[in-house]
Amino acid sequence: MPQIDVPQIDPADLPLERKASLLSGRDFWSTEPIGESGIASIVLTDGPHGIRRQAGDADHLGIHQSLPATCFPLAVAVGSSWDPEVAARIGAAVGREARALGVGVVLGPGVNIKRSPLGGRNFEYYSEDPLLSGILAAAHVRAMQAEGVGASVKHFAANNQETDRMRVSADADERTLREIYLPAFERVVTEALPATVMCSYNRINGVHASQNRWLLTDVLRDEWGFQGAVVSDWGAVGDRVAALAAGLDLEMPGTDGIGARAIVEAVHNGELDEAVVDQSARRIAALSAATLTAQDASPADVIDIDEHHELARELATSCAVLLKNEHQALPLARSLRRIAVIGAFAADPLIQGGGSSQINPTRIDTALDAMRTLAKSRHQTVEYAQGFSADGSGDGQARALSDQAVETAQRADIAVVFAGVTGESEGFDRTTLDLPPGQVDLIRAVAAAGRTVVVLSNGGVVSLEGWHDDVEAILEGWLLGQAGGSAIADILFGVAEPSGHLAESIPRRLQDNPSYLNFPGEASHVRYGEGVMVGYRYYETVEVPVRYPFGHGLAYTTFSTDDLSVTLTGDDSASAAVTVTNTGDRPGRHVVQVYVATAAGPVRRPARELRAFTKVSLAPGETRVVTLTLDRRSFAYYDIDLGQWVVAPGDYTVQVGHDAAQIVAETVVTLTGDAIDTLLTIESPVGDWFAHPVVGPVLMRTLAEGMTEEQARQAEQQADLLAMVASMPMRQFVTFTGVGLDAGALTQMIKLTGAKTS
């Protein structure tokens, strides 16, 4: 966004009641204006893959109608593009439509991690990996805000389920939060400078996000340097005064003055410093000034809806993932004379999920119509059979629909079955990964009749078990927005090349997911017991096979990866270069994925972690050298004792993979890393004392000097003694063993580490 300037009249000079009124909504979608100070109302509305601007009755669940807007590919699809340019072009287009509709702040993008494949809003989020999520979201925010519209990155933080979402406490250790659930937010805040950050509904370790000072002030502002406004999710504030004191600037929606009156009363009774009110009022005034131009729609802001629809179609082709393609079933060959198109979603497509992000699309393309058009141009025929009802109703007709579909398939050279999941929405989590049984039976029956391709439409991953081996090709289409039908047809007929890669793992069983035993929790608590072992980090570490791993994706061409070289650029950084060649006869786009693996340091690390990626376009036979930067964070872990990121000295394996499971090249580098001075106390474990580079030798000498020859001989024979006492605090070790270590000697040793001994 442009530089934010505080209005000439400092809102801190306003009467307390007027300042407080700025900090709660005027109504459902806008803030309170103060005309005499030049502070205009701010219009906020739902996103992020389109604008849900409501002109009539208001809600945040997608119940009431909204104005028409382009429904672009959802985040679940954009994640699979692995392409910041796709994210940016969507962000820019959404920004332009926001301006045309008089919107100042778009509520999005969402960057929460897909902890469980059952998450009800997984379709609104990018990935199970924080690096991929953060890079795509930052691109979206930068491009959207370049149009003069503010972003609201959400939902901060650890909002990874819908079950009991208003009350549940996400109980996670700090390392897990820092390494998995916060980095995407951190990247967006520090690199894209979003106008606002939206807090989540849930509690984090017992404290509501809206009242969590550690989250909203200590981390977000003091550590990351966030300068914008913190806004609540709609209805997330339970205690307005506590939330303001924690760092939440704007409560939405409006509360008919209840929040403002609570703030005024708290200042008057000394519970709240008026300076806190002043600070938040300045932030809201600055946000108003920054978004004022965006809310004044002009003729220049009129959107070419046809152009945006074609953009949505183009971008959607980059998002679908070709999971399987045996016997080159795709693209559909020109030699195929009759193509059977089966499944209700071919004619009645699934384009988005439900809830606050539900867009009223300007139009909807169907795959059936697009396939008929393309087939006609190639003198092919398309015959359609519904196969099943889109809403799952009509069980009495299920057998007849299935029989008709099989007969249609028998008459065709190849059948394309459109399957998927309905009813995915904000507000509740899924209960299964399975496709509806009727669809599974249909796929198997059609596959038994002849060559079969399956196209999937779903917001969260679905199980492929029970039918995967029966079909020749599977195209994962996710939720591609209003032009998804045409985009799918383009890919099927080879007009466009598939280039998507999975941004989340597809497990063989739900039970294999690391969150299975803890999701969605109980008694309003959900324990993040898997720690940092989320998604592929877990599957690869414990060697649990998945159906398709994170990063998997096929193309209509082939690629080779050669000549990996890694150059150190510092004590804790490097760059990786690799040669990529298109070895096939079609153009294509390839994702170079760089992972880092290490056992260095005192914490358990995943088998590998994605640390860099890029997507390159290559013509047939073209070769290119790709160089990627591995910065300090690429090698670091978060040390909860030191409260900082640490690069442990040691060996690190830099790997290039086709996906998280298939590594095609690797090399080992040795990093100097960080020299961490371990501070000892009387409560530190004995093992730490003996292992300390300075104190250890002194301790050994001191103990040896106090031993008789017999005691020394016995100590040498008891090799397991140190292992037995290694975890014992030094205080207990001295008391229990009676060794010759007096308080003075211990104090002197502690001083050697630089620790205070008061």
C-alpha cells in the first residue's frame, strides 16, 4: 500500500468518547467515521479469492446475497500452483474489483496451516507447509495492496479447525508455534506489510487470540515490527478492554456502542491507560487515510468482467495437479472418436466452499460445455451421463443413473468421470476423507467398462483408496473458481499443460495423519501433540507411506535434474544451483524443490523440510541453471530456552526432490553455525555441566582431586554412572552423592559461563 500518513488532526486530541468510537465497527462491514477530523469510514469485506460485497442484509457465513464478483481459484488450488505469480495476479485482480465495489480492506488471505486433512476451511488455506504458504500469501498481499486496497492476513493464529472454534484452546509448545504455525504470518508481515492482521476466534494455550498480548504485541509488533492495525474476526472479542490492552485495535462488527462505552469506563476507573486508546485510534485513522482512495470508486475502476473471467481460466490451469497418467491417457488423443463425460459435477461444477468466502460469481463455466466445444473442433463426439446426483439425493435413482453411465462408457473410447465432495464449509470440520460411496461404486463400474480418467473437485484432500488402481489417470482439480470448468477442459485436451504440485500430502488412511489422535480435541482443548511433525515432516520422518506425497505432480512432458552444487555464503547460509532440462516433446513448467535435512543440534528435526522452491517454464529440450538462496532460517530451529532462532554447528544435507519423498540429488555442507554460550545454574542437569566446553574439564578435575584412588578406580569401572545421573539437577547430584563439591566451587564454575550467581 502507499505510505500511510496520520491525518492532520491527531485523533489523540479528540474527546475520549470519540476516540473510543473509532475502535469498534459502525455496523457489520464498516467503521465509525469522524468527519470533523477527516477520518472516513473504512469498508471491510470478505475475500480472499473474490469480493463478497453485501449491499443488503449482512452476515459472515455466506447466507445473504452479495454483489457479483469474479470467483478466482481458491487458496487450496493456488497452493498447488507453487507459483507466486499466480497468487500475485489473483491478488491484483481482487484488489481491482475491491476498488470498483468501494471496498477499503479485503479480509484475506488466510495462511493457517493444514494440520489435519479434515479441517473445514482447508479450501481457504494454501498448504501444510509454512514456507509455501508464506511466499504465496506475501505475493497476494503485495499485489493487492499495490492496487490501493488493504489486506487482512488471517486467522492469527493456530486456527486449524472449525470444531468448537470460538472456544477451543490450541495447546502447542512455543517451538511448534514458531516453526510451523507462525512463520507464514511472519513472512507476510515482514515482507508484504499488510494493512491489517485479523486475530482468530480460538484460544492459544488458554488465552483467547483477541486478548493474547504475547501474540498481538510481543510477537507481532515488538519482534516482527508490524505497523498496521489488528482487527478481530467477526465476533471474536469477549472482553473489549482486555483485547485493547493486548493489542487489538478494531473490534468487528459493531456492537451498538457497547465496546466503546467499556473502553471509556475502563479509562475513567484507571483500568486502562488512555495512551493505549490514543495509539489504536491513530492506527485506525491511518488505515482510513490509506484506503480512502480505494473506497471512492470512479469510472476508471469499472472492471472488465470478461477479462477477469479469462484471467481466472488461465490461472486455474496452473493449479490442477495431474496425480496419475498411465498409458498416456491424458491429454485426450485426437484419435479418440467418442468421449464419455460422466458425473453431475461436469454439468454442475463445484467451484468454491461455503461460509464467509462464498462469492456470487459473475458466471460459471462447466467442463461439459467446454469439452463439447473442444471436441467439436477436433471432430470428436462427447456423450454425457449424470451418473449420480450432485447433492447426493435421489438414492432411488442411483442404480439407474449408474447403469446409464456404464452404458455410455461402453460406447466410448474413453470415459472421464467427474467426482468430488459437496458440503465443505466454514463452521464445521469434515468427518471423513472418503468420496461418497455411490461415487466410488460409479468410478469402479465405469472403469470396468473401459479406459477411465477421473477429475476431482474438492476443497480438502480425498482418499483415492478403493478405486485408484482401477483408473488410468487422475486429475486433482480442487476448487478452481468460476472458470474451472473451462480450465479443466483445456488440460484434458492438451490446450494447457498441467503444472500443479501437491501442497499437502494425500494419506492412504486418515489414521496415518499425525494429528489423528488429537484432532479436534476434547473439553475445549486440542493438544498439538505431534509438535513440528506436521504433514510430510511426519510421514517422511517415521516412514509412513502416503498415496501421493507433498510436492508430487506430473506433467505432459518430463524433466531431469542434474549437477546440484551448494555454495556457502556465510557461517549460516548457502546457495544451491541445479540444472533442469525438459527432456520431453512438449513445453512444461517444473517446480524445483529444495529441502534441508540435518541431525545437528539438541532438538528432534524432521527428516527434511522445504527450504526453497521456484517454478520454471521450459520448452522441449531446453536446459536452465536455477539458483536458489538458503538463508539463515533455512537451517535454523527455534530454541525455547534462549528464545531465539539457532543454527547448530554441523552437517546439513541439501536435497532436491521431485517431491518430499523422492530425492533426486543431494549434497552435504558443514556450517559453522552459532556459538551459543550455555549458562549453567545449580538446577542445570549434570550432563550439561560435564558437556560444557569450559566448565566440564574444571568439574572433572575438581571431582578427581576429591577422590581417593579406590573411588577413582570404581568410577572408571562404572561407565554407566554418568548416564544414570546425566538428567539429575546438579543440586540433587551434590546432595545425593556426597561428592566433594562445595557451594563456593560451584559458584565459581557458574561464573565461568557468564551466568549471574546472585
